[in-house]
Amino acid sequence: MKRLLLCTDLDRTLIPNGTQPESPDARSRFRLLVSRKEVTLAYVTGRNRDLVEQAIAEFELPKPDFVIADVGATIYSSDWKQWDEWDDHIAPDWQGLTHDDLYRVLCVFPVLRRQEQNKQSRHKLSFYIPVETDTRKLIAEIDQRLKYADIKANLIWSIDAAAGLGLLDVLPAGASKLHAIRFLISRSGFANETAIFAGDSGNDLNVLTSDIPSVLVANADAEVKSLVANANKHTLYIAKGGYLGMNGNYSAGILEGAAHYWPEVDAWLRVQP
């Protein structure tokens, strides 16, 4: 039996919490697909554990086999057991420091406002930043200070448009959605050709433009679509809508992409009620 690993972002990818409409039957079709014994489901998200559990309950999402949380800083199995092996793998980049230790290194920057404690994790330090900040200059200065302290970090900048805030996540250099997915693939006995990833936003770009087969859902921002315009068409599928009468947004886009890469999925979906 061929095993398939379906990795998906949550907000505005599987979860229909963007401005565009969701196809009425898409989430139920998605639940049926991932209930098959051939399919392993992994959520890949910037959310922490509490917010992932909240989303599963609120949007009636299927229980995943794995969760890559905190923008790739944490991996959980289905029973919410944290993968110590992953923590050990990325810890050397921070010289064994925790997010509290790292905060003491970066608190010299007054523009950085530390996010709530429940939005931090062992290997993720998160800040709010005013959206008008010169982020290129700030990130360069932060990067310089971290390098001076011999800390290897991955700095991820994004915008919470609803709140009108800039968000900065500081992770170990080896921690990202891409690195965590690669780790999951290798440790769980999958291969790139039996895995796909679906996403919609800027913090998905390193996966969307990698050699892992990926899907950009139709509701993705125009800016993200322009950034992936020159990506390898063999490993990035951009959902267009029209598949099984669905619009390509959110879970409809995930299904469209899964059927594109895996003919057996298309066959399964076409016989579903």
C-alpha cells in the first residue's frame, strides 16, 4: 500500500478564515480523504498547541497524525507528545539557550514588543512590531547582534493585517516549516514524491519554492502568487478552481492539488458521495 503524507498550513489554507468564500462541500470531502488509511495528515502552522486545538474544535477539523507548530519550531505526534529528537536537532543553533535567554539578548531594541507568553515556545521567540518599521534595517541589526553572540537564527517577518501589526518570529536557523517537514519525511519513512504541502502565505514560501511538491491555494494573496511566479512548475501547483465544481479556495485548493499530484486521490474523490 502506498502511503501518502499530506501536509497543510491552517489559517487561510485549510481554515476558511480569509475574505474569499469556501466551497460548501470542500471540508467534508477533505475529511473523507484524510480518513483513508493510506493518508497521513500533518498540520504545519505558526499556531501554538493551544491555538491548534482551538482551531480543530472550532472548524471541526480532522485530528492530525502530526503537528508542526510554532512556524516549525515544534513537532508533535498525534497524542501531543513533543518530539525531543527535533528539539535536540535544532537546539545547537541557539547554543542551548531558551526563548527567555534570547529575549535578554534582544531586549535592547525598543521597537520590539514581546508577544504573550502563550505565543512563545522553547525554540520560538515572538515579537510585535509596528507595521511602519523599516524591517529590513531592523532585521539586519538583529541579525548582527545575534551573530555577535554566536547565535544562528531564522528571522521570519509577517503581517497580521486584521490587527494592523507586524510579527517577528525568531527561531533556530535550522527551524522552519521546510526544515521541519523534511525532518518529518525522513523520520517517518516517506519520500518527497509521496508528500505534498499546501499553503497560502509568505511564511510558506520556503516550502512552496522547494523540491517538495506543493500547492498554493487559489485564495492566496496576489503578492504571494507573484513571488512564486517563477517557481518550478513540476513542484508547485497553483489551484485555479473548477475541480469537481469547487472554487479552489482553502480545502478545495488542497484537494485540487492533491488530485494533481496523486492520480489515486482523484479517483477516490470522484467516487465519494
